Amino acid sequence: MKSTGIQLVDATDLGEMMDLKIDVVRDASGKITQGISIGNTLNQNKALIIMANPGEFHFEPLLGAAYEELLLDDDYLRMQHRISEELQRDGLKIKNISLVEGKPKIIEADYV
């Protein structure tokens, strides 16, 4: 399942944003039994695809919406189309994308 994997630090965690999420668990003798956090990665996958430039994903070199470039453009429809196109390239089904100036950005998508 594409929405489960190694998690990255997000706004709800302590640590450097987008760094590996480490949750150390030790047994009774003090040995580490768990470290890297595994769980739902849907939102981080969407964020990484939107932030990435084409060529940054070795396994899928065309994938990436290049959000930094899109921010320089004031054409929200073009931005919406590009994000939608890149999320679909990764197998996400788009439910709703709303990019309106001055309003919260809405990007609802899920793996089929």
C-alpha cells in the first residue's frame, strides 16, 4: 500500500521538519527494539510530490510539481492543474483541489 511507509517529522512532532521520524522504544534490558516510525504517509507523500522538482525522485524522474516555481506565478488555475497532474502521476485519485488567493489551500486526494 503506497500510503504506508517510513514517516517524516511533521508540524505535530518535535524535530527538524521533513527529517526521519524517530521513536525509540527499548526493551527491559535497554536494547533498542524500534526506532524508525512506520505509519500513514499519505499527507507527506502529497507534500513531497508538490514540493519536489522533476528529477528529484530517482524512481520516477518526471514526478514533481515544483511548488517553488509555481509560487512565482499568480495563475492559480495553472498551479491547480500542475499539482493535480503530478498527484495523479503517482496514482492518487483527486477528490478536491482548491487554490484560491487569500483562502486555505485544499488538496484532497487518496490512493486508489
